[in-house]
Amino acid sequence: MKNTGLDKILGRLEDLDSVNLGILVQRLARERKLQETVFNTIQDGILVIDTDGIVQYANDAALNIIGLKENEIGSARLWKMVPDLARSIDPQSVDASRAAKPVLAREVELTYPERRFLRLYMVPIAAQVGASDSGGYVVVLSDVTEDKVTLEERIESERIDSVMRLAAGVAHELGNPLNSLTIHLQLIKRQLDQLQNNAKSPAANSIADSLQICQGEVTRLDGIITHFLEAVRPQKPELNELNLIQLVEEVLRVQEAELVDRELEINIEVNEKPPAILGDYGQIKQVFFNVIKNAMEAMQPGGKLRIRTALDDEFLNLQFIDTGSGIAEADLAKVLQAYYTTKEDGHGLGMMIVQRVMRDHGGQIGIESRQGIGTVISLQFPLPHRRTRLLSGE
């Protein structure tokens, strides 16, 4: 909006006396303050850069988006500060020697100060006649991270659902021939037992060994299919009040023999009595079983597993801290993916089931790991009052 009164005063600038000039300066200061206030209420980032890419102005949103400090305005060059942005814009496009400056509109991804997706709109500023500079650019940055990530998650979820439905059908069909194989192998074993009772022979013993191997493999395949179907056919959790520490202790009692055999030490650290959470007894028990078993199998004799709690206003947090071999940084992102495993006999579904159960309970799972030091699995359970608020949509 054009300020005609101010324009008239500026038009007679050479005729102003010292008093009116002071009034004008104060008015200009107020105008600047007002404009800054308006720009700082805008959620989009607004930058003004000169033809060399030096930031001449940035509103609060822009400072936050690109990690710029106020004292760097006037000296920081955008292309050097944010290489990802520079590569997308191409500094050559703001070369003052070009006769026609382009208007740019595109999406870019920033990795600093945090990973964000931005929609960028860059408009040239016309150089003023007789001015020493040759103009510059106004850069508008809109943060579209949430929309982008939500869309990607929805596409990925739909892709996984379609694959899982297909795979579940295949797994179900595989169950029929496996059942048939099991029945016929049992019949063969009975006949072989009769032959061995009537006449001992090396050939019969060899056949018995082969039969035992076949039965073992059929059992193993049946276990893989069972685990797979548990993963791809999740049941809606039946919510009841649960004491998570008691549930952890139940799981440890089941795994006690293996813990002793592996010579592992378990410590449960509880600073205060944790409140009950709402959860499905069987599903949460399976979560703890999978997490503890992974920790056991990652540790050598003498290893230690610490289980500790932390409580805040919204969540009850359980941490499982082991002294195992750790996970390579490049593999951390794969841990929760289906079929990823480093074990020779692993099916790669355990942690995927953990993630699904935690998500269905309104919780989250976090993984931190360093090779040769160990791994920390953090399970975050919402407290009952938070879950009630989430379900009510408030």
C-alpha cells in the first residue's frame, strides 16, 4: 500500500528544515518498525539478497529456517551458508551481468540446521536508476516439510499394505502344502520305526536322519510363516491397565535359563513407582520379549543389560541399554524394516512387530547405537490421560 503523505514529504526533502527533518526520521523509523513487525508475523521465510548473494534482510522465520544469526545479516553469503540451497538456485542465475534475471520457483531440500523441504520463490528486484547497486532478489521460503513427509508416509504405507496383503495370501497358501508334508512325514516316520524294530540296518538309520532333517525344516518354515502372519495381520490392541515393570519381570523369568546360560547380568533401575499404562498384555509382552532377546543375542558372556524408567507429564519411558556389539550407523535406518536381520537364523520381523505395536498403542520407539559399545532401545508409552486426550481429538 502506497503512503501518499510520506511520498509528498520525500518529494520536498530538499525544502525541509531541521525540525521537520527530525519528524521525518522518526516517522521513517516507525514505518520501518511496523514493516518489520508485519514481516516477522509471517510464517514464511523472507530474505532480501544482493546480486552477490549477501543477505541484506531476513525475517524471523527465515533466520530459523536457514540457521542464520542476526549479526550475520549484511555479511553472510547465502550460497556459502546453505550449500543445498545454493545448488538448487545456482548462483550464476543471479549474475548481474545477465540482461534478464529469472524468476525462480521450485522445491528444495535442506539438511542444515535440520532436514526440511522448502518451496522457494525468488523474484528479482529492479535496480534503481542512478543507484550504485544493480538490484537483487527477494527469496520467499515456505516450509512444506509436514505436507511432504505426510505424503511420502501415505504412499509408503499404501505400498507396504499392498505388498503385505499379497504376501499374506502367499504365506497362507504355503501353509496348506506344509501341513500335508507334515502329515506324510509323520506316516513315513511310523513306517520307518517299524522297519527299524524288525531289522536294524545302516540304510534305515540314514533314512531316519534325513527324515529328521526334513521334519526340522518343515517346522522351521512353519515358524517363519507364523511369525510373518503375526506381523502382517496385526490385531487391534485390547487395552487394559498394565504395570510395565511387572510385565518386564515376567518376560525375564521366561528367559531366565537363557540369560544364565549366556552369563548375562540384568539390572532394573526404577527411581519411582511408575504409573500403569493402557495396553494389550500379549502385544506389549511380545515387544519386551523381542527387545530383550535381541539384546541377549548381541552380547558376549559377561554382558550387562540395564532396564530403566523415566517419567514426564505425558509419557512413561523404558530404556533397554545393552553392552552388545552395537549397530553400524549405516544400518540403523534398516533395523525396523521387514526382513532385515544380521542373524543366520533370524526372520527379520521382530523389530518391525515392535514398531507396529508401539505405534498402535500411541507410543514410539527410538534406537541409538555405537559399534563395539552397545545399543539403547527407548520405548515411549503415553500415559492414560494423554491417550484419552488423543482419542477425543482435543
